[in-house]
Amino acid sequence: MKKLSYTQEISASPERVYDLMLGLSDKRTYEQWCATFNPTSTWEGGWNTGDKILFIGISEDGSKGGMVARIAENDPGKYVSIEHCGIMENGVEITEGEKVDSWKGAHENYRFEATANGTRVTAEVDTVDEYASYFDETWPKALDELKKICE
């Protein structure tokens, strides 16, 4: 498992970046920046510490799929830690077995640091080697889209 890190400077307060990144006031802001990963990306569940949350979308064959996770920690406007617990395939949650064993327990962490010009947002992502180049290409584009939304 590798830990990758991506950073973006945004001219907005940490509280605003946090709200828009997670889509708390309007889920469409989350869906807009995450469309970089999948045009149908959304979430179901909650963002409070301990909450179950699904990061889902519709695949090319029309089935509902994505990730099953829980919020390991949420310090509003400062830090969010998401622990991956499984996957969703064809609308069914899978939390055990070889499909999830290689990355179950991986984390995706968001840090929101106040700067003189606004916020430095950092996304730290645990991943298996096969997805590293995809994330290296896609995360910077997603954070550029988040910047546009926030500014």
C-alpha cells in the first residue's frame, strides 16, 4: 500500500473549502469536483465521526457501484479521515473476501490548513500500486475543479 498526497492552494476560508468539498450545504458541489473520477459520483450516508458513508456512482453498464467506508474522524474545517471498509458492486455491499482484502482499512484523509491567502487543502490517499498512476493524473484535476468551485 502506498500513501499518495495532493495539495491545492485555494483563496477561500478553510470552513468554506471543507463545506464545498464535502458537499454539506449542497451535495452538488461534491458531485462537481468528483465528476473528475466518475461523472455520476455522489455520496450517501453521513460525515460525522463513526458514520457509514457510501461513495458511489453508476457504471458504464448501468449498475450502482463504489466504495463502502466509515468516517474515522471529522474535525470540521480542519481534518477528515475516511476508512475504506469494502466495495459496492451491482448495488450490493461487499466487506469481506479477496475483492477487498488488499485495500480494506486504507484511508483517505483531507487536511484544511489556513494560509495567508486562504486554505491549503491536502488529500492523502492510501492505494495499491495499480491505481497510483491513475490517482497521480486524476487527483490534481479534481483539486483544480474544487478550487474553481470555492473561488
